[in-house]
Amino acid sequence: SRRLAMDDKKCKEFIIDLDAPPADRWNEVAAEYGSDIKEAIKITVEGFPDIAVKIADFFGKELSELLPSFYREELDGLSQAIGVPVGEVFFYNLAYDITAHCTSVVTETSDGKILHARNLDMPRDAAFQRLVEISRKTVIAVSFRKQGVEVYSGVTTAGYLGLLTGQKPGAFTITLNERRTGSEWLNIIELLRDQPGSGVSLVIRDALSDPAMDFQGVVQKMTYIPLIAACYITIGGVNPGECVVITRDRKEAVQPLSNGVWKLDAASDQWYLLETNNDHWTQLPNIQPPDSNKDSYERKEAGDKAMMEFGKDKMSPDALFQVLSTKPVYNESTLYTAVMSAADSSVFSAWIRFPKQQPEPDPDRPRKNCTLV
């Protein structure tokens, strides 16, 4: 069974009615979390003082020309509901796209079922700690519905209208991780002017909402569509073998595609892919990680070890939750853990994590010598 820390709690779910006017879709969320959203935006904007003023001012004037109309209307509605300028609301959403320090894992079980799980972590810098505290209070599950039927679902924080974690039933699951390639801010305005709507989380929402989009389609889309930031995109499907991690530059997937599009390799009996915030082909014993990326390598090593301790035969949603509850995969900046399966939407669950209280050890977890994938 799933073992939680004392204070961990299941995310509250909100229904986002896609038949409602876009400006009204997030009213219930704004009513419950308005003061927390305002404080989170204030901290985020103040954290990037020079470039934030330029971006917020630019977007406050130009959003209508840069974004799909429904998204602009959602931003306008939230802005009015909480009393914050729309440029600052969008800046807050943009900041999340490039600061998601995370662990994502997609795996195939022994009976061919595809499972997908992730931890979302915030940056560990001292300047972000207050934002971490606020964000942990506002993590929510969202179900996007048309005519009462769920089209897609995900996990986010109140005030953030994109999705870094999403599931389209019967089609695919998807998560986003930051890729650390240096500061992105200097290029964002120019890139958004050239590529409207290329915010990563907005592209993910667009893919989830597309009735025709399936696993192969979303892999193709995420491989080649221009994005505002380099990142890692993990995707799970519904059929055996449908597990992919795409390593992205802003223009397209990293070349060669044998690196940029990482797939399960049946010939080598590979049964899972685990991504943190480093390029998977650099995860080798003879490569010393830079200090700035050391935590990513440590999470990768611990996650791989935990996956191999369970093994493919014992892999399950609860086992994945336990993997993501292993230190340092689970750390002081972890906001939530989500587990999904596109083939079985009942698997979907999301828990807000409180890392000061470590989960109880699982006495049933296997312990054995193992070789890392």
C-alpha cells in the first residue's frame, strides 16, 4: 500500500468547464486561493527584478497578439479576479515553464501496462523558499471537461494556467522537466514574438485538448515544435513500448535523435525511463557532474536504484510512488507526487508532499543487489 508522510494530503480537485467563457473558468480557484496567488506572483516578479519589469510591461501590451484568444481570456479573467496586472500573471506562468526541477519516470509493467509518475520540485535556492511554501499550499488537481465529460486532467498550482503534468484518457500522459542550459530570459521576448504561444505548458495543454492527438502524434509534436525553453518531455502511451523522453533545445529535439528521443530498448531488456534534469546520455560512471547539476545526478542515481530494487515484475502505481518517495528523489523542495496511466484513468492520483516528515519505510519493499539501467 502507498505509504505517506504524516502531513501528506491528496490534492483538492477542481473542474474546469471548457464550455464556460474562458474568463470565468478559473473563478472558483481564484476565489479560494486568490491571496496566495497574489503573493506567489509578487515573489516571482521580485525574484527577477530587471528582466521581469521588461517582460511584464511588454506582455501587458502585446498579449492579445501573442497568445490564443482563449488563453488570453483566461489570463484576463484571473487577473481581474485577483487584482493583479495581466502582464505579471503571465510572467508568473512563464517563470514556471523554465524552473521545474523534477523527476519523471515512465515504465512498462510485466503485463504491458504503461505507468507514468513524477515529482515536481521547486528550485532549492534560498530566494525561492517562500515561494515553495506558498506553492505547496496551492497544489490542485484539475479536470478539464466538455459537456460534463473529462477531456484531460492534470496537476498544477493555483494561478498557473498551463500544465506540467497531464493525462489524456485513452491516449497519453505527459510531464515536463527543466533542462539547465543557462539563462533563458534574454531570448524569451524575441522568441515569443516569432513563435506565438510557444510557452511549453501552453503547448502541452494544446496537445492534451486536441481530440485527434494520440501517443505518436504528441511525440512528433513535442519533437519539432519550437519552444521558449530547453526542457525534457516525458510521454507515456497506452500500448506496450510506448515510453519516450524527449530532450529539447528551443528549436527542436537534440540531434542526433537517438539521443534527443529516448525510447525503451526491448533488445536490452530496458523497461523504464527515468529523467531528472540532466541529459540521459551523460549519466555514466566516469562523468563527474558539475556542482550546479549535482542534485540532478543524485536524484537520477537514487531513482534508478529504487526502480531496480522493485523490478519490472513488482512494478505498480504504489511501487512508483515509493520510488518517488526515496531520498533525494523526494527532497525538501518537492511539492507533489503524481501517478498516472493513460490506459487506466483510475490510476490518476496526486499528493501534496511535506518532506520534513519522511514517509514510513515500506517493510515489503524488496532489497537486492542490482545493476542500474
